[in-house]
Amino acid sequence: MGGVPAARGLEKIHPSCLRKLVEGAVAYARDLGLPPHADYARAAQLFGTIEAAACPVRYTYGHDGKPFYVSGPNDTPAQSKRMVNMLTRRLGADGFHFMTATDIPAVAATTADENADRVAAWSYEITRDPIPEPEFERLPDDVQARINELHDEVQQAKPRRAVPALRALIEQHPEVPTPYNFLYVAYCKLGEHAEASRVLQQTRERFPDYLFGHISLANECLMRGETEKVAEIFGGKFDLELLYPDRERFHISEALAFQAIVARYHHALGDREQAQRSYDLMCQLDPASPLTRDVKRRLRSPGLGTWLRNKLQGR
């Protein structure tokens, strides 16, 4: 290409085939939940007007029909383990090949016992127990108790009564994200969407890494038919391990809300298989959850994804 001599072990390739090969690899990785490097979009502009369709070569990816993960020289054992666990959840234990510099123990299937307080989720834990938050735990005991009471009021069809108290708590303790989330939910339940959006904007500005802030914004994008923005919100990482590599535990409410968004996102794209996988995980965690039942209803509605795609395309 461009008159540059081929290096030993490399082959010349037509520009159209190069583009086809690269874009195919990117699409293959995306389907596995692995987004390209942040610089890819800018680097891809080098292809200019080259047409990948002009390449007659048919490329295949993986090894023996399955993805093949090879850990890099700078990958830590923890990073390799996270990658193997993520692939296991998406493809099953026999759905891919891998080779790492360290031994990775066999990954067991997720199981859920309706009487258990905790659910094993491979290399991270999903629990029903409260997860300590430094900002929350620094609050006086009576304030913590009041916040928990307000959560119950919002969930038990009493959001109007909870709003003034939540707003007061935000003024008194602006460093704690939980009241913001409860206030957002309360306004949504009341149908006051402008106020809900205002609270969400405050939440995103003050707590840019807050999971429920990501989930709430993604939900609003899906409601507006702005499906493509969901991937941007999560940085293309539709796996809690990849999104929060330093966390080892997640509350069941976080896992259910996240998987509900992932299921709805893939359903809107017409990727029913990926949507079903997220729904299956939700069923393992809590089949009776309102979020699980809502996703089940959406997956049974074949017209929803088509409607969102048509709206996105301006039809």
C-alpha cells in the first residue's frame, strides 16, 4: 500500500479489503460487548471514500467458529479474569476460546435462591444487603433512616409527600447522590418530566460516575427514541465489570436496573438475542421484579423495536 515495502511476515492488501477487514473486526467485537478504542472513529476517517464492498474476500473472525481471547502482555490477572467472565456470561462456558498468561478458575453458572441474601455473579457479587457508600455512612443515623423512609414513600405510591423532604435533604447534604435519585424517580412517578430532567442534569453534573445517573439518562434516551445515545452514555460497555472494573459488589437494584436498560437497548436495535440474555439474567436475579416483568412485556411486543428504529430514522 502506498509504495511501502511489506515487512517480513506481512502481506500487501488492497485498500478496500483493509477497510472490510477492520470494520468487520470492529463489528464482531461490538457484538461481543467490546467497543473499539476511543480513537477509532477519528482513525477510521483515513479510509476516506474507499469502498469496503469492492473487496471480494470473505473474512471470518475468531477460531474454529468461536471468539478467541488472548490476553495482552500488559494485562493483569484481574483484567484477564474479567474478560473471561464477561465472555462466559454472554456466550456460555463453551462459547469461546481463550489463552492467558495466568490460570483462570472455571466459571460457574449464576444461580439464585429466592431465600438467599446474596447471589453469586462470577467474579463480582450481587447482594441484597446495603452496599456502604462513604458519603451516606457519614450522615447522622437519623438522617440515614429518614432517607430510607423516603425511598419507601416514593416506591409506595406516595411520591408527592416525599418531594419536599428530598429537596431539603439535597440542600442540606448535596454530596450524597441517593436523594437526587429518589427525587428523580418521584418526579417521574408524578409525571413532572421537566422537573425530573432538571434533577437528572444536576445528578449527572455532580456525580458523573453514578450508575443510577447513567441508567436514568439512558432510560430518557430510549423513551425519546434516541437509541444511539445509550452506547455513548455507557462508553459502549454493556457489562458491569467493564463499566466499573474497581468494584466487586453491586446491589441487586443496580444489577436489575442496568440489565433492564441493556435489554431494552438491544431490543430497540432489533438484537433480540442480546436482549434475551439480559432478560434471562434478570430472571435469575428476581423474576418477580417489576423491572423484569416490564422487560418481559417489551420483549413480547415485536413492534416496539421497529417503532423506535423508525422514529430514530425520522420516518
